[in-house]
Amino acid sequence: MAIFRLKSGDISAFKLLISLTILYGLMSVLVYSVLHMKFITPLAINAPLNQFSEARALQHLRVLAQDIGGRQEGRPGLKQAADYIKEQLNLLKNRANSNLRIEVEENMVNGTFNMMFLGHSISLAYRAHTNVLMRISSVNTTAFDASVLVNGHFDSALNSPGAADCGSCVASMLELARLIVDSDWISPRPIIFLFNGAEELFMLGSHGFITTHKWCDTIGAFINMEASGNGGPDVVCQSGPGSWASRVYAQSAVYPMALSSAQDVFRIIPGDTDYRIFAQDYGNIPGLDVIFLLGGYFYHTSLDTLERLLPGSIQARGDNLYSVVRAFASSSMLRNSSERQYFESAAQGTDDGERAIFFDYMTWFMVYYSKSVAAVFHTLPVFVFLVAPIILHLANFELRSCLKTYFDFFKGMLQHFIAIIMAIMVPMVFAVLRLLFSTHAMNWFANPYLAFMMFVPCSVVGLLLPRYVWRCFYLSEEISAQKMSRETQTNEAGFYGAFGFYALSTMVYTLAGLSGGSLTFFTSMSMLLAWISTQFLSYREHSLRSVVVYMLPLLPCLTYSVYFGGFITQFLIEKMGMIGSVPPPYGYYVPDILVAAMIGVVIGWCVGPLLPVIGDWLGRSSIMQALLQLSVLALALSSGFFPYSVDAPKRVVMQHTILTADSMQVLDSSYVFSVVDSNSLSFLFKYAQEASEHPQIGSEYSFQTMRDRWLALFPVSNLLSRSLKFPVRHEEILEKYKSFPYLSTVEREEISDTGIRKVHLELNLGSLKEVWVTVLNVTGPLSGWSFADKTLPAPETIDGGPPSYICRLSGASFEKWAFWLEANSSEPLRVEVAALDQHLLESAKDMKHRFPEWIDIVAYTSFMSSYTI
């Protein structure tokens, strides 16, 4: 071990390394307690009625997620949930005081429109989806007064009880509505609660409300509640249009949890929320998108249960909601649709029209400033970097020495940039090397601490490596008549190089119109303060005392870096279980490389500001050897860990595919399996012995790429690569279903002069029991159809086939779907139909139950048929 071959100065270096390890460990403990809401005490069920109570909210959630069955479209549980919500709202209405006017209604929405989702253009047509609404206002308000909308969806994803996503949202809204009714506060503006019943089907409930409801034009601000995990910080991930909504949140939130830079990356995350409908696609309404982000292991799985919610999360969410809703309702900026249009056209609005820069500090307080202020603030570090050489030579100014200092500073910046790159690259190399000798990827998935054990030491090695090499070279000498020592030059150039790197990053972010510059701005200004304190308070260069003096002003910045870095790394690790299965051989490496790179970025951000003062101490061969040996040991030990557990399951999609020719004929029946992470189907059946011993699965598996078989999930099907298919007998199907989905031609219109023909069709979904969605894939010379205001979406291709047009149909499956297609030539149109039925035959249920508990299976039946028209 390197520790037994110590040279002069190595003991002090190891003491510093151990001290830094303890310091970052303590910061990590603090961050863990904040992220897991340990500082929140949930209020009990007997809490005062003028306070939000998590326990009272959980009463509603217990009914929604436990007592009621699945809340998916097509299942009876969705209607039961709507009835329960309406019942609770009517109870509030009946006991409200005379100063309040409360309206409760159930609204059935229908519509059709085009949208981009997951980067794919599709049409959506829906009917008979249920929204439940409540409007609370004072008796003095009018029907046209600007109102505040609070939105959450009560439907859940396939196979999921939806406790967090988004039963927790509905429960919070019910408790918030009760609080408004029972408190002494009379809102000066109406408050509208929208419990929408079709978000998981691509935001259909919110679209139906904002395009058809009588209250839609009164909405002046909204709060959209979502969950992609089981709790933790309820982060404002999106805000806009304009900065008004985020400013109100910053001023009023009890536990501020917001990050404007999240909006920079939200567009590349595979998912979307109702925020998009209200603020971007249709409403252009100022609002907030507030989301539970941690606990992504359970998102859209059967494990999204009441017991797995993080205590305190709903309490913090409720306290914030009540405070922010009150602030919205009291704001002079709250305007209905016509008022907003008037002020925008008259240029009389006080909002700057741009999103602001904001972030919370450990949920303790909020930092908020406008982009116009950011344009000034974020250029200050670059200005300091450029004038520093001049200031340093004011006493004896020489152009030549000043230019040499600039040159040294830019060399220091290059050195720091290379250090950050190496901090990212070295753990990526270690990740690849481990996988070359391992039987599976993602061994850190169920135990995230393993990722930090494996990649943090080698990332620190990468960070120190340029500093170690740089010590072999001299910087410019004799930069002034006073001949500064080489050590002083090195320290100075190292600091200003690192400072310049963060300063330049801040300016680049700002010029690109992004919000992430606030993070590097905080870092650069904290470094400047630390350096100034070192110059004034430290009496001896290159001493441990100098390191301590430098670090003290940096502690708030470093703590926030650990907070943000730990949060984003944990979020990424959890999401690696559902990013999709990239085909081998490269897909096997993707998650490990991504996590290693992210930890490298975090180390560069958390430790990088210290590099100017610790680089010479730790950039020693003994330290680097020790860190590398720790990395190798951690890699070896971690390889013995299994990637999954009951609390961190592997996600599998199981589809019982039934190909039909008409309403009663089965052409083929099979089970098709696919996974949504890098550990392949071979891995799945290797460790799921009972499932692999199914009589109909042979010893040789046939893995294929057949996305056309996953049409019912489009466009989510693009996250799937290889699939396993094996046949299933037909008899049970014919016994359980009287008829299958069938497309029939009602009328043909021939328009010979223009060469256009129109075909009127009817789609009958037969005796399917629990239809969630039906997907149409039309290929051929399609020139128009009756969906989406007769507007075709952009064409898609499935597995390299001809251009296709995709439409998803949902709702009221007992009625026929009537529509027409228009072709601009005599060539035939091909229509493929895939109906997703959530009902499973007994044999399919038996197959699903053969898998161990560490596997979460989304299972359904897909009826597929094809027609030439």
C-alpha cells in the first residue's frame, strides 16, 4: 500500500485528505437529512383545523391507493376515485360558511389534437374522460374574476397503484381545499381545483379543461402538482411564462424548493407534465410545475404504495401550497385571459417577460434575481479575472510582466479545465474496465453508495493528475521587479485559472440564455472571497493554516455543491432503471458510464474550488496511489453486489400479443418480453429461474428487434430494443373473449377529378374488458383524416418501414370510433390497429407471478390487427 512508503510531507497530506473526507462526510449527512425531509415534523390527524395536516391527507390517499383498485382509464377504479373526490368536495361545500361560494362539478371532456411527445409527432383523440372541479370564491366575486388553478391528476400509470404519482397530489389538494374552507381566510380571488382524470394518457384531462371549460379563460396563475418519485423536495422544475410566478413563489414559500436551471434540461428528460398544456401549448398562463423527484425507483411501478412515501414530504408540500396559493390570489398581477392580452398589447405589464434566475439553499431560503440583473452580476467574475493582473502590478506596472501574468492565468485556466475533464474521464474508464470483468451492469443501482465508493476516489485522482504533472514545470519567472517566488506564482496562477474557468462558464451560460450560470456564479464569487481572506489572514504561504483560512468562506458554497450534486446524482441513478434498453454491445456500458461521468462532474464542482490550495498538498504519488487502490478495491467489492432489490426493482414489460384477422379469428398468440435498462433479457431469465422454467420457454431464446409488436405503447415503445417472443395456446383466449377489435369500412367516396378518395371507417373494440388506449398506425398515401382538426402529424417510421401516421384513441371503449381517412392516390392505405387491454388471462397472470420480487412487471394484453383499404 502507498501509505507505507511515505516521503517527506506525505503525512501532512494524508491528514489533510482525511480531514477533507470527514468534512465532506458531515456535509453529506446534513444533505441526506434535508433531502429526506428529516427536518419536517408531519402534523397529526388532530392538528388544528387552520393548519395543513399530512395525516389528514394520508387518509384520502389510503382510500385512493389502497381501498380503490387501479385508477387507470378503462378500469372501474378510475370512476370510483372520481366519485370519492366529488363526495369529499360536496362535504366541504355543505359545511362551508356563508361568506364562501363553492361550486362542484364533474366534467366529461372530449377532444383531438396533435402533439410532440418523447420527440415523436402523434395525434390524440379522446372522449368521455372525467375531470372533477371545485371553485371556491367569496360571495362578492364574479364569474369573470381572475382565478388561481391548482391541478393534479387522479389517474395512475399502467399496473401502478399511484400513491405518489399522483394520489399524493390529489390528497394534498383535498386537504388544501379543506384548509381554505375551515380557515378564517377569505380569498380575494377564486381558487379552482382541477382533479383531472387523464394525465397519464398524455395530458388529455388538462387539454380538455383548458380548451372547453367555462372557467378556462379566468385562470390567471396555476400550480401543477406532479410526482416522479415518492417524496423528498417538492421542486419547482418549471416556471413561466415570464418571471412573475417564480417571484411570488420565492417570496411566499415556507420551505422553498426550486431550481431555475432545471428548466434548462427539462426538455431533454423523457417525460412531460400538464404544465406544458397550461403554460406553453394552449394556455400561456403563468404557473409553476412542482414535482417530487426522489424515490424514482417506484415511479410507474407496482411499488408506488402508501407505505413507501417519505414522511414529511406531503407536509412540506401542503405548507408551501397554502402559502403560495394565498400569495397568488392576493397579487395585483393575477389577470384573466383578456386582461393579460390587453396588458401585453398595451405593453403595460410590470413583468419583464423573461424567466428569472432562482435556486433554494437547502430549503432554508431562496436566492432570486431577474435575468437583467443576472446580465450584470454574471459578468462580474469575468471582469475581475481580466483586471486582476493589472491590479497585481499597480505598484510597479510593466506591460511585459502584466502580459506574462495573463499568460500564466490562462495556463492555470487550461490546467483547471483539464483537471475537470480528467475528473470525468478517469471514472468513466474505471466503469468500462469493471464491466469487462463483470457479469452484469448497474451493480450500484440498488445501493447508490457503491457508485460513490467506486467513482469518487478515482475522480479525485483525475482532478489531481494535471496538478501533479504541472508541478514538473515552471511558470513564468521574474514577473516583476520584486521577483515573486515560484510557489507564489503557482498558487496565484492556479487560483485565478480556476476562478477564470468558473467565471467564463458563468458568462457562457448567461449568453446562451440558460439559468445554470447562477451555480457557477456562486462558486466563483465564493472563491474570490476565500482568496481575499487568505491574503489578509494567512501569514505563511503553502501552510495548512492557509488551507483552513481559504476553506472557511467556501463552506456555504461547498455545502450547496454537495446538496445539489448529491441530489442530481441520486436522481440520475434512480432514473437509470428506466432510460430504455440500448442495443448491445454499447447499451451494456451506457448507464455505468453516465453515472461515472456524473460523479466526475459533481466532484469537479464540489472539490474543484479547493484545488488551488489543496492541489500541491494532495497531488503526490503516495496520495494518488492510495486513492487508486481504494477505487480498485471498491470496484472489486461492488462487483459482488446484485443490481436489484425489492426496493430498487428491475423493470420488465410483458405483453400478451394476440394477432387477429377479424372479430373472431386468432392468427397468433405469444408472450413478448422487453426490459428498460442495460441488463438484457438473458440476464433476466438467468436470475429468474422459475420463469425460465416455464414449459413453453425453450433453452434457446430468440431475441429480436420488433418494435412493431409494441405499437400499443407508442412512442414509449422506442425505449425498448430487443424483445423475447414465445408462443402461447389460443384456447383460453377464445373462451374469455366473445369478439376482438375490428375495423370496418362504412363508405367510400371516390373523387376522380382530383385523384383524392375518402374512406369512412368504424372501429369496434369488441368485448375487451379494460381498454387503456388504442393506437392506429396508417401508412400509404394519406393526405388527411378527421382527427386533430383534419391536420396530420409529422410522419414517423417504425423499424425502418415506410412513413406512418400515428393516432392514439382513448376513452369510452364500449362505443365505436367513427372516422375517415383521405388518400391522394389509388394506392392502398394500410391501417394497423393495436388495442391495449389491461385484463390478463389466467395463464398470463401465472406467467407474471413466476418472476421474483425484485422484478416489477408491467403486464397487459395487446390485440393487433392489420387492414388494407
